[in-house]
Amino acid sequence: MANFSSFALFRDQILMRVWVWATLTLSPVRRIVVSIKIAVATIVVLMSANVAFACSKQHQQTQSCGVGTVWDAESMTCTKQVSS
């Protein structure tokens, strides 16, 4: 599994290279357009990563217990069903 900080560093390096290329080779008007596109792309990537991270924190998976057992919310395990 990749380390998130290494991914962020890799992403930042790519964005920096594109920005440098844009500032050195494009006309001033085109440079502004490319800079806006880079900013929008960066915001979209960061927002989607934040949303995915937040959703994974709140997600709870349902669990089925075997026959003769029930889910005990306090201990968060399947316990033997006691009939009265």
C-alpha cells in the first residue's frame, strides 16, 4: 500500500512541472488559462480525496451472525442467543 504522503509529493511534483512548463513556453493569455485549469484540477483532486477519506471514516459495515447467535452492540460481537 502506498504511503499517502509519497503520493502527495508525487502529485505536487507533477503539478509543479506542468506549471513551470506553462510559464516558460506559453503566451501570457494561454498561461493564465492553463494556470486556472491547473488550479481547478488541483482543487478537484484534493476535494475528491477529502470526501473519500471522510466517507470511509463514517461507513459501517453490516454483519450477519450465524444460526443461533445474535449481534451484541455493546461487545460488537456475535453472542449465543439465549431463549427465555
